[in-house]
Amino acid sequence: MKPSVTLDVQYDRWLEPTTPFNFDATFHKPDHFPSADQTWQPGCRWQTMLWQGQLLGLRFQNRGTLEQPGINLTIYAASELSEVFLDSLVKEIRFRYNLDMDMDAFNRQMLADDQSKAVMQRWLGLRPMNPGSLYEYLIIAIVLQNATVRRSVNMLQTLFDHYGTPLIFDGWTLFGWWQPEALHEVPEQALRDLKVGYRAKSMKRVSETFALQRMDEFVLRGKSADEQRKALLELYGVGPASVGYLMFDVFHRWDEIAAISPWEQKIYSRLFFNTETDQPVPVSDLMAYFTRRFAGHRMLAVHVFWEDLFWKRSHEKVEWLEALIRL
């Protein structure tokens, strides 16, 4: 494990999201598996961030309401940061957490739907978010492939232990991510020795792509949806299901459902049709249903229902779901 780094230089910034805004439903996603780069308590989120080569700690504190939102952001660093750097960091945070998102059309669509109204009222102001970079998201997608949640958690922690950096700030020690070069430069066998299995090859290939600057996340953001899909599918080990997540979470394509995995098929069938998990609705029927009911915002609508389920699970046991998660 690398030596820990204390982040004792602080900067504060005030963030005002568009309204309505639900802080906890945006900054904490109970469906995300636990990882050592972030933690949350009601009204406050801590995380690390690797931005322009700098390892940082971030603390987000809720200082507003649904209709008058405000967030106090504290940035922790090991040395002084320039105003230009801080401005670029805040701009990126606003993008990743969708703080400028106009949700009016979606809110009206959901509130006008009798079957969606109750769920939407519970989670009005919920935003999708992706706290990491495209590269970091891809590494998480790789450790999730063909593994139980528990195994995925263990694999990512092992990677943090070997390639991450422990960062000490605001009373926490959380891991900072590594640069793509770190995995690009190690032999594939070294990764296999960490018990990640065949995923070592995917990690190496994806890390190579970013280390050699063959893909630029920021350039890709400005491309069309078709161009984004094409570029993502060219990445080694990335299939249609992963592309669907990437298009939604990283590139903010709110209507994107490229594929439905067997695991999701079982959950969607229970959520929307109340079927038993061993008798799921055919994927084609699910797709047609989402298109008919949520056209223009299909994945965003599904996201709200999905979050509603996992927030429920955080307060009470959902027996049928536990068997599918296996954390």
C-alpha cells in the first residue's frame, strides 16, 4: 500500500443547483456498491477525486431545501491550488452531479402518470450522478462483470490497496484513484495475482487506451449519441449493457436503454409487473413498455424507480431482492 497523504489545505465554494433538488437522493445512491473512495451520512458526502493529476478530498454539505437548494463544497488538497484549477474543478463537479439539470419536462411527465406519481413525489429533485471519470467508471464496470456484488467489492478494494493512495481529510481516510498509467505499466500477471481473473486483460487494455490518450472523455462529451456509442463499443471488453450504463451515467443520455441484463430483467419485471423473479417478463416486452410509458426519458424514469427500491432496501429487508444481490 502507498503511504497516506494528508490533505490539509482547504477551499470552500458555494453551489446552487437548479430546482427542485433532493440532496441525499442525488449524493447517495444505495444501489451503488460500497467503495473505499467515498462515504455518506444524511446531509453530507465525502469522496476523493483525481482531477488534472491532483488527488483531492471533497466534502458536500446540504445547506438548502428542495425549492431553495444550496451546497457547501469543501475542497481538501495537499498543496495550494490556483483559481483556474478550482474553477475547472467546480465546473466538472456541476457536470458529474447534474447540478444544472433542467428536470421540468421529466417531472411533468412522471407526475402526470398515475402509476409513477407516488414514486416521483417521494423523489422529486433526485438527480443521476457519476462521481468519477470515464476511466474510473470503466474499471468499476469491469469488476462488476460476472461477479457477485461481494466479489466486486473485494476486487476493487484490492486494486485500491495496491494502486490507490490513502488520503486523510476531515477525519476520514479514503482512497484516491490511480492514473491509467499505473495499470498500463504493470504486467497482466501482476493483476491476475490479485485474483481479478480474466478481467486483468480488460483492465490492461482499457488503461492502455487512456494512458496513451487514444480516448478523450471531454472530446467525447461533445459528440453525437451514435458517435459516443461507437467509440465506447470499440473499447476492449465493453459490450452493449456497459454502453447503456455509460451513455446514461457518464454522458447524460436520459433515454438510453441499450440492453437489459438477466439480473435487471428480473428486477424490472418485479417492479413494473409484479412477477416472480424466476418468471421475468421478456426483454422485448420490457423495452416496449418503457418506450410506451416513458418515451424521451426511459432510463431516467427507470432510474427513479430503481432508486426508490434501493432506498427502501436501506431501511427494511426486501427478501426477493436480497437473493439477487448477494452482497
